[in-house]
Amino acid sequence: MTYAHQVLNELKEKYAHETFFLQAAQEVLESLQPLLDKNPHYERLRILERIVEPERMISFRVQWVDDKGQVQVNRGYRVQYNSAIGPYKGGLRFHPSVNPGVLKFLGFEQIFKNSLSGLAIGGGKGGSDFDPKGKSDMEVMRFCQAFMTELYRHVGATVDVPAGDIGVGGREIGYLFGQYKKLTQRYEGVLTGKNLLFGGSLVRTEATGYGAVYFAQAMLEARGESLEGKTCAVSGAGNVAIYCCEKLLQIGAKPVTVSDSRGMVHDAAGIKVDVLKQVKETERASLARYAELVPTARYTPTTEYPKGRNAVWDVPCYAAFPCATQNELALDDAKTLLANGCKCVAEGANMPSTLDAVHAFITAGIAYGPGKAANAGGVSTSQLEMAQNASMQSWTFDVVDSKLRQIMYNIHKIAAATATEFGQPGNLVLGANIAGFRKVASAMEAQGV
Ligand code: NDP
């Protein structure tokens, strides 16, 4: 049995209930085997056993009072996964599905993504099973204050720097930052994704969606192809999806779908980003509202989706951008996309494709950019925010945007070159995993046990 499989089996025994974490671990560890074969000392140093275990898992009670005066209790977490190459960095997710296994999958992915970005940041993730949906502004504020009242002792500008993720946007980051400042009396870059008024960076809001498009462009340019004039399917309707659509429109491509947890919109005339922003960012409404406002749009609720399928992937497209959540694109969806002529998949979300869907894309030889490479624009721009905070500077939109684009092209270059080095040109899963892993493993080796 290979070293990677031996460690995977141990994980499966120990963490049988953490299915998302096991899925993420399997994808990474299996693709590392060619590197492990060339470096047998990793086994002697037990690098895999060490890298799959978080350095620290913090879990805490969050108690707060709702608008009716009732006491509410949620669970809060921070997984400080790996600090070999820099302070922990990774988002906070507020969603009822959050549990330690979900955060371990996200934190584990984050280690390699952050390493691949070329920046000095370690991997972490956190969040709560709190559901911001349907809560008033004041309830969200009280929750964020209660959450930070526990978290503040574990984070700091050079220790651990959280950002947003599902359910955590500019509003939540603002309330979290306010509470951190109040508790510590420190005005520092402890969070990224901040408002521009108090240390935020231009382009951070747009970064993950823009970055996924830049990554797709890099993959396609390497094949002599382009997104210009092409129809694209996007899933999700949150931060990543909105700015993915915006960038696609700017470069002359045509996004025709978006989706949320209640349904999807197909707008053959092209998604109207201003309306999407109004519906999702201002009104915080469901996508049914988009279809009310845009006559060319057709709305399908999830209850009318074909059984077990995500209807977004039934829309014929040249490129697909899954930007909602994990495992939203399964094998049948991958087969449909490929049968309809899809040539490019760039993942804005984390682990949106199941393992067999990933396998189908790689086998078909299309341009496939896994999340840890294609959505690294968010964390990379967060690091640019940290750099601006530390040097007390504010860079212009164009400066940050061009740095983001450069970072995405560099990530593609490193992942592609590593895939070729290990005899699998075009396999960016293998390339991204090995390139991300080897830097962290070398740092762990140099720092001793
Ligand atoms: P948002 O909360 O802004 O948006 C999430 C979107 O996905 C919403 O439209 C939401 O619908 C939909 N969604 C969430 N869960 C489900 C589900 N179970 N089924 C169907 N739809 C769902 O989050 P982000 O846009 O920030 O994050 C999206 C993805 O991108 C996540 O995988 C995240 O980890 C990843 N990511 C985000 C980064 C960032 O900078 N924000 C950076 C890198 C990766 P609804 O509103 O109805 O819940």
C-alpha cells in the first residue's frame, strides 16, 4: 500500500463522519503520490500525518439575544490548520451546515491554496452554524459581537487573520472588526474584506469572482482559446458569483445563469449584474425577484430541478463557473456539461465538483481549474489588504486589480509547470496540489518537529 493510501485509510477510520474532509483529503493525498515516491523522507518525517491534523481547533459557545428578547445559542469555531509559511488565513462561514468536519475540509484546502498563491500565509478557516438569513441587522450585529467576544483572544494581525465566506460579507466583517477593536483597543488588520473607510482594500469584494475569470483566461490562452463571445454558466448568486458575472461581461463573454439555495435563473440575453446586485446585495431577496424585474429571465425553483441534479449545468455552455458551494456539481452534471460541448470549468467555490466529476473533466482533457487554484484570488487580495494595512498605504483599484491578475496567471503557470514536471501535462489538480504541498512540507521540515 502506498504511503498516501495508508494515511488516507487511517483518516477514514478516525474521521468516518467527516465526509467533506475525507473527500478533500483523498483528492489531495492521492495526487501527491508521484512527489512522495521521489521524496521518501517525507514518510520518515510523517509529513502527511502531520499536515492532515490541524495545529489547533478552537470551539466555543456563542450566546446572544434576538429581537424578541429570547436567548439564542450557536456553536463557533476556528481551525488553525497550518502556520508553516505564515499566519493562519482563511474565511469565516456562517451557515447552518457548519460543523468541525466542514471547516476541516475548508481549512485543509486553504493550506495549499495559500501556498500556491506565492504569498506568506498559512491555512485556517472558521465560522458558526448561525444562519444570517431572515435575521435583522441588529440580530446579525449582536451575533457578530458575541462571536468575536470569544474569537478575539485567538486572532491578530500577525497570528490569524479571518475574512469572509458564505454568509459573511462586508456587513458582518464590519461588526466583527468593531468588536475586536473594542475588546483589544488595537486598530490593526485582524480581518480582511473590511470596508474601505477602515482599512479595506479596493478589489477585495470583487477578487474571488474576478480571479476565477482570470484563471479561466490563463487556462484557455495556454490552449490558444478564449472566453470572448462565449456563453458561460455560473452557479451561486453571492459574492463570488456576482463578480464572476461582472468580469465575464467586461471581457465580452456572456454569463446566462445564476442560482441560489431556492432556485436558478436562466437569462439567455445575459445576466444583468446591476439587477443581480440590487436583488442580492441590497434587497437580500431570492432570485425569483430577479425574474420579476428582468423580462428575458426564466426562473426555476429547486423543487422543479431534475431529481438530484443542479439545473444550472443543463444549460449548454462553453465554460462553467461553479460559485455556490461544495459538491454542487456531480458526475451526471459533468457528463451533461461535456456532452453539451463545455470546454472549461473554473471553480469559484471550494470543492464544488465531486471526486468523480473532477475525474470526468480530467479524463475528457478540458481546461479544468480546481477551486484551490481558480478561487485563490480572494485570499491573495486579502493578503494585499494585509500588506496595505501593515504599511499604512492604500493602493488604487488598477494597481490591486493588476496584481490580482498577475497572481492568477502565476498560479496557473506554477500548477501547469508542476503537472508537466510530474508527467501529467494539463492536470491542474495534480499540479496545484503538488506545488502547494511541497512548499509547506519543506517549511515544516526546516522548522523541525
Ligand atoms: P455568499 O454567501 O455570498 O453566496 C453563496 C451563494 O451560494 C448564495 O447564492 C447561496 O444561496 C448559494 N448557496 C450556498 N449554499 C448553497 C446550497 N447548499 N445549495 C444551493 N445554493 C447554495 O458566499 P460566497 O459567494 O462568498 O462563497 C461561495 C463559494 O465560494 C463558497 O464555496 C466559498 O467557500 C467560496 N469562496 C469564497 C471566497 C470569498 O472571497 N468570498 C474565496 C474563495 C472561495 P442563498 O443565498 O439562497 O443561501
